[in-house]
Amino acid sequence: MPATPPLDADPFDRYGSDVLAGDWKAHGRTVIPTVEAERDLVVELAESGYCGAVVGIEQGSVVLEDRFGKRRLFPLGHGFLVEGRAVQLVKPKPKAPVGRLRTASGSFAVEQGGPARVALPSRIFVEGRHDAELVEKVWGADLRVEGVVVEYLEGVDVLDDVLAEFRPGPGRKAGVLVDHLVPGSKEQRIADAVARGPHRAHVLVVGHPFIDVWQSVKPARLGKQAWPVIPRGTEWKHGVCEAFGWPHADQADIARAWQHILGRVRGYGDLEPALLGRVEELIDFVTAPAD
């Protein structure tokens, strides 16, 4: 018995429906899934086999970092593999915040829209630019809420001159973060002299035990088990770059190495407790009510 034609069928249509109707070109075509280029996603270039982790998005391109720490840009779109499967990389969509936001230091973020905070007379001084950049990245939001300004020293040797110019006093405290503050070191002798000096009631000098603030970043964030031991006589940062296989011919290479390290820091969990506690101590000191 012949099948009953649909009610809307044309009884005079001898050839049935149009086979070209709809998206006929897509018939049998493989659909390449889209994947958001989230940070730390490992992808491979289908054509060249280059493999790297996503570390950022710049002007329509994805920034990939290989296992040697070298970065390259590739246009977003087709031509990538994730776990061996072809994907189309796209820019990540902004994620809606869930619950109360936290800053990189772990504290609850203050809602925007309040009045701007006037800077406190007190200051935190750190020993170098890298220290200042790291403090800003992790504690910057907290410091702005408190109105604390961070300034950098050009070495602990100039601390006496900086304090003399700053003139600490009641309601005008100075907190100082020093690298490699260990017993018997030059840094310890300078800190002890400040503690005995005329500004001792309004100055707090603390420090971490690391040779440089680079070491305060947990090596696992760089894919390393430990920071290398650099022999005496070798400039420490150059020695680190050489040991890690990073370029180290000039100061520009050192600067790029630091940006690579800093870029791996997402928050307080990526730093060693020996630095975390000292910075929190300084913030508490300079924000305490005046005596």
C-alpha cells in the first residue's frame, strides 16, 4: 500500500522536495568545535607541531609559551589541536563574578563607586623595581583602599638618606622591605642601625631571606622544582637565566625573564610565606592608628 503523502505536499510535484534546500553544503562536513583560549590551556599548532601554553591574548592573537619560556603570537581561529583534536581557538568570554570577589592578596575586594581614598602620609619602601611590581600585583588593590603608597629604594645602602628626607614621625610611618635580610649580612647591620637610630619608633624594617625577590615566587609556577644555586662570582639573575635556559646576554633579557616570572604570579598562593608575612606586617604597621 503506497504511503500517504503529507497534507501540505503538492500533488502535482513529480520530483518531491528540493534537494538543494537548506544548508546543503554542510552535509557530511566535520564541525570544528570552538574552545576558549583560557590561560594555561596547552595547545598544538596542527601545521608545525609547535606546542605551548596560553599566557595571554593580544589584538586578536593568542600568546603561547613553550617549555623553554619563549613566547610566540598566533592568530586566533582554526589550525590548533587540543589533546590531539582539531579546535578553533576563540577569545575567552568575560566571566560573571560569583559571590564576593577577592583580591590577589586573598582579601575581600571593596565594591567600586566609593569616594577616592586620600593617600596616607605613611609609606612602604621596597628595595627594587621588581619588588615594587610584585607588591603592586598582589597587594595593589588593598594598598589603594588603605591609601598606602609604595616607593622603591635604589638599594638598602641609601636607606639612611631616604629616611632623613622622609622624616618619619607620629602618623608618618615608614615600612621598609629588604632583600636577603639574614643574620650577619650587610642588610641586617643596616636594619639594626635603623632600629637604634632616631626614627626607631616610627620605622619598621623587615625582610625576606631570599637573595632576590625572584626567589619569593614558588618555582612550581615556572615549571621548576627549585631555584638554582648560583656560585659566588656570578651575577645571580644572569646565573638563574642561564641555569633555566633563558636568554641572558644583556639587561633586556633579564627584564624579559622577570616579566615571565611576574606573569606567572596570579595571587598570594604563588608566593612563599616568608615574603607574604613580611608584606602583611608592613601594611599593618603603616595603617595602624597614630599614637
